[in-house]
Amino acid sequence: MSNNIGSSELIASLSKITMGGDGASNGETSWLHAIAKALGDKVGELAESMVKNADKVGSKNEKEATSASAQLTADSQLFSMYMNALSTVLKSIGEGNVAMARKQ
């Protein structure tokens, strides 16, 4: 699993998501759900990496433990950044939609 999560990879993930992610009977849901799913998937990958590295931190092999600790620190910072971005993106889009609906 790569922790290199770039914008092009995120856009590719968005294009692969079907609009039926929430179990809607007609197979369609909002693009806001698609964005949330794509960003959530990336956050999930980082969380998995964090758990794996946290398990390795207690290793008796000092080199492996040190490397895992550094990777865990980096992953946790990326996780925090992506969670903040996820929250900000969804909130901004939602508030923008509300403002547009109010004007119509």
C-alpha cells in the first residue's frame, strides 16, 4: 500500500465511484457522497498503515521499531491533514449548496 496520495489519484478514485454507493434503489446518489467516499477511502488506507506501523513499534528489532515509529508519525500527520480536508470540503460544499438553494 502506498501512502503517496496525490490529487490525480483522488480524481481517478472519484471517476471510478458509481453513484449508487448508499444503496439507493435507482443506483444514483449525490456527487457529495462520491467525494466523501473517495476521501474516506484514502483516510482508511492511512489508518490501516498507522495500525500496522503501531504494531511494529514494539518490535525487539531496534531498526524496525525506529523506522515504524517514523512512518507512524508521518502517517498520523497525513491522516490529520486528510481528515481536516475531508471535513472542510464537505462542509464548504454543503454550505454552498444551502446558500444556492436559498437564492432560488
